[in-house]
Amino acid sequence: MQLLYNSDSFAVVQFDLPAPAGSREDAVRRGGYEIVDKFARKEIFLEGLLADRFAAGVKELVAGMPSEEPNVEALDEFIAGYTALAQQPLVAH
């Protein structure tokens, strides 16, 4: 588990899970991204092709930004497109 992004609006955590026991070493990566919408108090977990699409979109967006200071508004806008799908309420425990 690794915190990748944290703004006033969103938090993005990457989860990498080991391949199941007995599987080939070149097995497809398991895991995904949990995105927390702090204002809506909902979260979504992206995995598989949707997680790959999310990661590729973030990389493309960041590649076009100046390296000195990332554009938080642009990143938040991109992430908001995925949190529109969020159904799971955020619960503190």
C-alpha cells in the first residue's frame, strides 16, 4: 500500500498484491487504486483494465506538467472523473 496523491479533495492509494501461490512469475499484476473523495465522503477501488487506464491517464497528465510544480487542479479534475462512479460510503473506524 502506497499513498500516491493527497490533496484537499482526494487521496489515491496504490495496492499491489502478490500473485497467487503457484502462478507463473509473469502473471498479470494484481491490485489497483483506491480513490477517496473527501468532500463526497465516498471511495472507489479501481482494478484491472480500469486501473491500467487510470494509471496511464495520470502518467500522460503529469508528463505534460512542468516538473517544478504539479497542477493540483488538473489532477483533481482528472480524478473526479473516476469518483463519479463511487458508491461506497467512507466510514471511519
